[in-house]
Amino acid sequence: MGDVLLTLPLLKEVENLFEEVMVCVPSKYHFLIKEFSSKPILFDLDQGEEKLQKLASSSQVISFWNDPAWVKEWKEKGATDVHIFNPRPTGGCHFSQSLIERFRKPVVREELNQKWFTSRTENGNNGLRNLWIHPGSGGDDKNLPLSEWLYLAKNWLKKKPQSEVFFSFGEADFDLQKEFSKLTFSKNSQIKTKLFSSLSDFFFSLRNHEGAFAGNDTGPSHLAGMLGIETHVWFRSTSSIVWAPLGPSVRIYQADSVPSKIL
């Protein structure tokens, strides 16, 4: 999900450059694109490219798949240019910045730190702000230990005794959610939890969240940042310069700044 979200600034840019824009991604992401913009024509990547290739004549193609045979096929069908991007850069400028700069003058990184999705209006009661923690969605190399998230939650409740902490889990986090549910702390009346079965359910629930968000370098953190939520993100194995979430209220922490060491 994070990869898709970080391409949205590029989508905004090409919408201003081209008369018609078609986006081909798995259908589970279609609602996200629609929430962002009503302009693109959507195609399901899982259904293949046959319909899309019929529209290749005089088009420009943007892809993250560097296959010479595939590029040749598109050009034979009439594409005037095929732009190939590295889907996993480990250095250089921010990923979104590198995409946009292929089509326009250099971008100031700070320009990207804006709210990219519409979220509900805050009720103005900042004294009772809640915390949303998403402790999973990454592999062992990305996820902080569960103990660190517990430390963060306990510290939050200590400072804000009238607030609540919400722990969310995705479909890939079943084992982590099971581990959490066995803890006595999970039974605390101020602790709420949910295992989300769909991305859309997660998105609309997060959009309604009034408070802060904390998570790993994963898709949910990117989504929170782009919704304009105060977002705290911990990086362990990837470059925060390249992969930092976009948003007006994003704070980045490195592996040596885990909650138990800085709170």
C-alpha cells in the first residue's frame, strides 16, 4: 500500500500534463485512487493488460517493471514513450520526489508534506486526544518489537489518563494480534483493538480518527500521514530519506530511538 500511496503525487502531476490518465493497479486499491481523484480511468492489474494495450497508440506509459521485452511490446503497439522507474531505490532523494522530477523541474521536498486525502474535521477537544497504534504490517526487519508499542501505549495513558489507545492489525498480522490478545494489558478498559479484514475498512476508520498515530515504516503509517494525522513512524531497515511518509505532521524516528529509550 505504501508504494501506491507514494505514487499519488506523480498522479497529480500527470493529470495536469495529459488529457487522459489511466491507472492500472490491483482492484483493492481502486477506492484509494477514487478518494484521491475522480479523473483517472481505472484498470484492474490482476485482469491483465489486454484492454489497456488497445489504448497504447500515441500514449506514454509509466511503469515500475523493467522488462525490455515488455517495453518493446508496448512500443510496438504504438506507445511513444515508456518511462521505467526503480520500485525499490535505496538512496537518493525521496521516492515521490524522484518520480515527479522526471516530468517537471526539481521539486522542493517540503512541497510534498501536505495533506493528500480529506479527513474529518477535528472536534477541537485536544485535551482528550487518543492514540492509534499499528504494530505490524511489516516483516521482522521493519516491525518494532511488540514490547516497544506496549511501552508507548502505557506511557501515553500515564500522561493522558482520560484517553484511549487503539491497536489495529491487518490480515498479515494474525499471529501478532493473537500474541497481543493474550496479554493482560490488552484487557485494559482504555485499550481497544481490531483486526481489519479489508483495506477500505481500515482507511475509513483511520480517516475518522481524532488523535495521533504511531506505526512502523509500512502502508498504514503512509496513509495516516497523508490524511493529515499527527504521525509517528519508526524506521529500522529502510532509508527514511527515501521512504518517509508524506504529510504535514509526520515525525520520523530511527531504530536507536525506540519508545523505551526516548520516553
